[in-house]
Amino acid sequence: MERVTAWRPPVPGVAEVFHAHFTEHVYPMHAHATWTLLIVDDGAVRYDLDRHEHGAPTGVVTLLPPDVPHNGRSADPGNPDGFRKRVLYLERDSLGLDLIGAAVDHPAFVDPLLRQRIHQLHGALRLPGEELEAESRLTLVRERLRERLAPAVTTPSETPSPTAARLLRDLIDARIVDGVGLEAAAEELHFHPAHLIRSFTREYGMAPHRYLTSRRVDLARGLLLAGMPPAEAATASGFWDQSHLARHFKRVVGVSPGRYAGDGRAPRGSARLAVP
């Protein structure tokens, strides 16, 4: 049975996320206006690109360039389970049209780090309210792809900057509830997005999205102890909804928001202990 899930996330550079399980479907020759970034989770895919046949097994990352026709089919037509794949359609300016030729010549990479980063990006894109994490992971994926496609012309990474890290931290602190996108922060602070990520992580020992989440959890703790119901505390502290708060709250604090706050009052005759 063919199964498909597709959506457009609110993340700059990603035109579409496409998850599919195909048992019989065969793609005819077609082309996209976007980059097609493909990983296969089960089975394997065969496709023709620029009159050459290629394969996409589970351990390979495949990048198909915009405007270049290709097709697709199961590499094992006799397998009743078909294949499962996850695809990111990236806007054509996400990588640069100067890389189309290199992608046509070498559309597949055996790169465990790149595949892991793409897997993590898919995870972030599935969750509402995690745009900063998704943008950060997309930046690292794009950087890795450029390194693989054009290593001779890739600009060397800048040395992590404490100033860049501090400026990004101050920006996040000023917008805890509203949040800030990585691309918007890079434009405002005049640093490359990847440089901001590296600088922040080096300086503070965590990625920017982890820092933002920890600050939101901290804000929610105060609201909960003041008696605000978890659902209201979630949105008031910048989370998408109560389940979004609960997922991160338990990871950081160790208990659910409801158990943490109780009824918002310390037991009579005792002082409430602060959770570090």
C-alpha cells in the first residue's frame, strides 16, 4: 500500500518535506525546480539521471539538482515491501546553482555524518515550535553538502567568535517568547549562520536552540509556581502548546509541568525547595 505524508514547514529554504512508503509506484521521467535531498530508510531505489543509472540504498545520501530530469523505482521490483524514503525539497538558492554540475556528476554520498544530520533535521521539521533547531540543522546540512560537492572552493570556516556568541545569546534572551530564526539572527548580527552556530556552541557548550528551550523552560517554571495552568504557561513562555512544553520540561527538569507545580502552593509549615 502506498503511503505519503507531505508538508511545507515554516523554515526558510525548505519548500517541502515528503515521507513515502511505496510498494508499486514507479516515477516517470520528471524534473523539479528545487534540490531533491533523499535518504532511504528501507529497501533501495534505482533512478536515471543525465542518461546514467544510479542507486540509492539505505546508507547513501542522494542529492538531485534542480531542472535535471530523473525517474525512480524500487531497486528490487520483486520485494513486496517496496521502499521507504524521506525527501527534503530545498529551494534552488539553498545550495547555489553553481553546484548543479557537480551534483549531476556525483549525486550520491556515503557520508554517515551527513546522513545523521539529515535524519536529525527531519526530526526537527516534524515538530511545531522547533524552527530554530530546524534552521540550525539545515545550515549544517547545507554546509556539509557544499563541502562534498565543491571541496576546493568551499570557504574555510571562521574561527569561533565569543563576540558572535554573546550577541546571539543577547538576541535570544530578548526574544524568549517570540523566538528568533537563525537566518534572521544572522542578517541582524551580520554573521554567517554556520559561524553563529559554531561560535555559540563553543562558547556556551550547547546549541542555540537548546539554550532557547532552556530559557523557555525556566520562564515556564516561574509561571507554574505562580499558579498559572500548564496550558497557559506553555504559550506564555513561547512553547507551541502544552505537549510541546511537557516534552521539553520533563527532559530538563525531570518531571512533568503538572507534577512540578502541584497546586502551586508549598505544604503548610514548610518551604518549597527550588529545583536547580
